[in-house]
Amino acid sequence: MKNIVFLFLLILLACHSKKQEKINGELTQKVIHPRIYWTENPASHAIVSWTSLEEGAEHKVYYDTISHNDIKHYSLFTESASNGKITVRKEDLLSGAPSAYYHHTELEGLQSGKKYFFRFCSDNTCSPEYFFITAERNSQNLSVLYGGDSRVGEEDEEDNNPAAHATRKKMNKLIAKMLVQRPEIKALIHGADYAMDATWKHLYFWFNDHELTITPEGRVLPLIISRGNHDHEIGFTENFRLGKITEQNSDGYYYTTRLTDSIALITLNTETSMAGYQYKWLKKELPKARAANKWLLVQYHKPAYPAVKDFDREDFVRVRKYWVPLFEENRVDIALESDGHALKKTVPILKNKPDPKGIIYIGEGGLGVPQRNPHPERWYFTNGGHASSDHHVWLLDIAADSMKVKAFGANGEQILDFPLKSKYH
Amino acid sequence: MKLTIPAIFKISLSFLILGIFLQLLKGAAISSLLLMHVGFSDIQSLYVEKVFAISFLVLGIFSVWRPSQLNLFSLSLLILFISLTSFFAGGKHFSELSVFAHFTRIVLPLAYLYYLRKQLAICVWLLRLGIAFTFATHGWEALQANPVFIDYLIGFFQLRIQEHTASYMLIMVGIVDIVVAFCIWKVSNLWAIYWVVFWGFLTASLRVYDAGLENFSEFLVRTPNFCAGLLLLAIVRVFFNKSEVKRNLKTS
Ligand SMILES: [Fe+2]
Ligand SMILES: [Fe+2]
């Protein structure tokens, strides 16, 4: 009997110390890298994602349409749908990136055009309060930012190296500033090539820098992401997880975002088969989207009409061979491209020739990546087009029948400005 | 010109050198690395790459015209260096395997060197090594359903096949490539060499078929993939009977 009591006490002690350990763990746990991903229905759905430095057991997002000081007062919460250990190698740790865990929480049933305050928690550690605004379903107007290529060349990506990511940080601060000045901006469409590659030593710092896009009052700008040729590694699917869009078909990451009831954006993936499932999907999706929307935008990473790289490169040839005829057939209003590292705007192009009825392609990656020298002499830039070496972010101001397209340089100066008429009829 | 073994060496080397030169001229991984990692301006990095391209071409012409140990060895090293730059620049499917995928082009100048030195066993060994690595790497990429390969297949059949059919075909292709990579070590398996010549030529041509004649440099840089097979076949036919080959290989 004595032995049994002793054993019981021993087990109790073991349990207690384990619990203690867990509580201690929770106390030191940190949650970082707040971000919002928009996918198909941003008026009612958003993915809240973050990084925790410890594994934790429970990961939740608390949210409400009014701000709260206390976590207990939020009227809604959702458990994180996807959690896991981020792939971290020795070299990632050596670069200063800590081992960490990803969390992606799908908020469903949101109200359109509403401000949502939220905090995310891993066990007992919660983030400060942030907010984002859902897409407005029945609005004819919309402002969105577009930019791509935020990878940098510096080997040493430590934050204490002032040269590292300097321009990327500058562009992110500019985005936050623009968001304060123009609160009507709803999202940032990212044309991909986020970091040098999608390993943790690069992504960790990308997410750190991405926090600079958050406004002083805590507004997080939702991201509509695509996948680029520097985003092939597993870190991309771990940290830029879009629920079923990530897993669907061969390699996912192509989808239609209903920005409003009359404005749609189709995101395509140049890093998977362009002629396979994606082509079939696009062939069905484009006519549907065109018929239902006043404005139809497309975005993808590798350009059909490159400003920098060789026009005949096989990946670009493939975009022109498989996708562009579908864009033209379905009268896409504008195409957003990245990858080249320059600022560009083509003349309207139809059947590979300048044509006022054609599509304008803008881009081509300037969110911090070192800029290259483009070829303004190419036929699609002369007589109304533009190609220059400038860091930039695009602002698309969409109204009922017309769109104003503007490019802003790293100091916030307006570099380009042109109007666009909808091809809907 | 009669299609002798030195002639095949010279033609394939010339095609390879011209192909690499054209790719460097268009802008390749060297300028990208200089811009992104070293902090050169775009103009500087492209300039360095162009100077490198011209030097490479001069060395290449010299190596074909007046082959010597020094220039053929340097040529191999430079091609290895170029493959390493694609590895470091990344941004392409399986760029981490680029050195292995490029092995036939890396060993070709060396194989020519040992051919000229009449060390045929080493020459044969190098050619087989090149083929084995290149085919095994492509086989691996095919088994992993490299989307670029999928689009070659769908493009070849002009959108008449589905992506899943292309994926199944790639599994077959991958298995065959890997089997060939192993079989190439046995010269008695002549069919494996025939396959290398046929498949190497077909896949190199597919690049031009798929993306247009403007992409013929893509074909040119892949000439070693089938010419290595052609050379192996020619050397085996001209110089060896089977037992001799085996003996030679043992001593190498
Ligand atoms: Fe890119
Ligand atoms: Fe890029």
C-alpha cells in the first residue's frame, strides 16, 4: 500500500513538473510576422497567418468588428487550420533566423467592407491588436496596389547590416505611408519573387520587413499572392499557405479573387505547367469572369512581354503561346507582370502587334530588388509605352467605367500615370 | 568533311561553344549573380558577362582549331563554372542539379583531350560519365514531374493530351533515362547508346520545336547530349571489340 501511495505521489510530481515546464514555455513564447492573405472571396473570408517561435498546442485568432483591450471580450475566435514546423536548416539558423512554426487561420463568414480587429495567439502568448478591412462586395470602386520582386542580393541578411534590404524596407514603408494617405487601398497584389529563395534564412527576414507595411494604427494590408521562380522551395508552401488553393491540381496557386461584385483578379502560376490543368481551368474561368465583371485583371510572375530579359525565352514564349490568346479572346482589361526588375508599361497589344483594342501589360518588379536596365526600344514600348529602371509600386484606382493606373517611385514620387477604359460590354 | 571521330568532336564542341556564347550574350546567371550578390550595377554586370562571353568564344574557337591540353582543360573548367553560376543563381526548376544535368557538356572537351592523347579508355570513361550523370539527372527531374517537361510534352502533342497523361509519360521517360544511365556503363549494351543518340537529339530539338527557332541556342548547348552517344558508338565501333573495351576500362 505504501508503495502504491509513493508511486502515485511520484506520478503526480512528474505531471506537475511537466505542467510547470509547459507554462514556462508559454511565457517565453513569441508570435511574430502578422499577415493576411486574400484568396477567392475576400468579402467574407481571409487567412490570418503568423509565425510562433515555439510549437505551442493551441493557436487561435480572436476577432471582432470593434476594438478590445482584453482578449476575453472578442466576440469571435477561430482555431488555426494549418500549423507546422517551418523547415529550418543549419545555414538558416546561422543567418540569424530562429527555428519557428507557421500558423494559418481561415476566418469565414466575415461581413463585406468591414473593419475587423484581431489578435492571434499561440497558447497564452497573443499579438497586439491589428485590423484589416474586408473587400466590399457591392462597390464599383476599388483601389489596390500591385508590385513584385522584393528579393535582395545581399548575402548577409542580418538586420544589423544596414545595407541589407534597404530598398525593400523603403518600399514597405512607402506602402504603409500610402495606406495612411489613401485608406481606400484594399490590398497589395504581389507579383512574387519575395526573397532570394523560399528558404527560412530569406523568408524570415522577408516577413520581418513585411511588418513595415503595417500602419502606425495597426492596419494590415491583405496580400494577394502569386508564385515566382525564386519561390520554389518548401518554405513557400509552408509560409504562404492558401488552404485548398495550395494543394489543388498539380501545383496550385492559381485562383480568381472576387475583389468586388464587378471586379475580378485572376492569379496564375508560371511555375507549374502552363499548358496542363491550369490552361484548362483558365479557358473555363476567363469567359465566366469576363461575363460577370466590369473589370477583369490578371496577374502572374513571368512576363509575356518582358522589358529586360530576352523576348524569345521559352518561359515567356509559353505565356504568349498558351495564355495571351485566351486573355485577348476574353478581353482582359490589364495584365500585371513581374520578374524583370524594371518599371514597364506596354502599348495595348493584340495578336502580338500594337492595337488600341489590345491589352496593356504593366510591371515588372520593383519592390526592392536591384533594378536592371530594360529595353525601351522594343516595339511594345515605343509610341506610348514605357520602360525604365525604377523601384516602384503600382496603384490601380478603379471606378465604374474607368481606371487610373499610376506608378510611384521609392520616394513616393509619381512616375507614370495613364487611364484605362473597361473592355466589358 | 568526312564524319570521322575528330570531326564529330569538333562539330559538337563548336555547337556547344556557340550555344553557350549566345546564351551568355543574351544575359545569363553570371550577370544576375554580379547584380544581386556582388552589388555591381546592371550595366557593369552585363559588361562583365559580355567580356566573359567573348573570351569564352575565343578560347572555344582556339580549342577547336588548335586543341591543346591547356585550352581544352580550361574550356571544361569554364563550362563547369557556368553550370555552377546557374546553381548559385537559382530561379529555375532543379537549378540545384545544374552541374549534374550539364555533365555531358562539361566532360566533352576533356574527352576530346584524352582522345587526342590516344588514351581511349579515359575518353570513353568520361563520355559515359557525362551521359550517365546527365541522363540520371533528367530522369530524376522527369520522375518529379518537372512542369517544364510536362509543357514540352503537352506542346509536342499540341494540347491534345492531358496533364495527367503527360505525368504518366514522364514517369516512363524518367525510368528509361535512369535505366539508360546505368546501362551506359556496359558497352555491350549498344542499344543504350543508340537510345542516348536518339533521345538526346529528340529532347534537344524539342526545345526549338516548342519555343521557336529563336531558341536554337537551347538546342546548341544540348548537342553534347547526343553527340557523346555518337562518339561513344563511333569509338567503340572503330577501335574496340567488346573484350578490348572491357580490358581498357579496367586499366583506366
Ligand atoms: Fe523572377
Ligand atoms: Fe525576380
